[in-house]
Amino acid sequence: MPRQSLLHRVRTVHLPFLAVLLVVAIAVVFVVVDRWRRGATALGAALVLGAVLRAVLPADRAGLLAVRNRPTDVLTFGVLGFALVLLAGSIDSLGTD
């Protein structure tokens, strides 16, 4: 029985966090294969995804995305995500992607 409750908790509470972690893993793969601008953009997108999920999910379903109160989490994730995407897009690539 504990196995079912753990699986249920993963599906209902931790799935948004796992989605953000999946995008972070994709960003790490981009950086490892020397596509740092794409990796930085993907990492910024993960932060923006975290902000959106934190904004729309109730507190009991946000899981590990809920660190502080909702406005602080959304503002922090959103500002850092957009800043990272803008920074990655504004740096000259110097022949790389």
C-alpha cells in the first residue's frame, strides 16, 4: 500500500517539479555538447516554466516549486528566467551556437 501512495504523490505533487527538471537536464546536455547559448536559453525557459507552474498550481500541488510565498516564487523564477533568456540571446556567439 505505501507504494501506491508514493506513486500517487509523485503524480499529483512532484510532476511539475519533474517537468522543470527535465528541461534543466536538456539544458545541461546542450552545454555538455558545446551549445552553451542553447543551454542557457533552455535553462531560462525552465525557470519561466517553473514560474508559470507555480502561478497556476495551488500550493498543495506545487510540490518543490513552492519555496516561499507564491508572489515571491513567481517573481523570482520569472525575472531570473527572462533575464537568462535575454542574456543568452544578446551575447555575440563568436561562431558558436
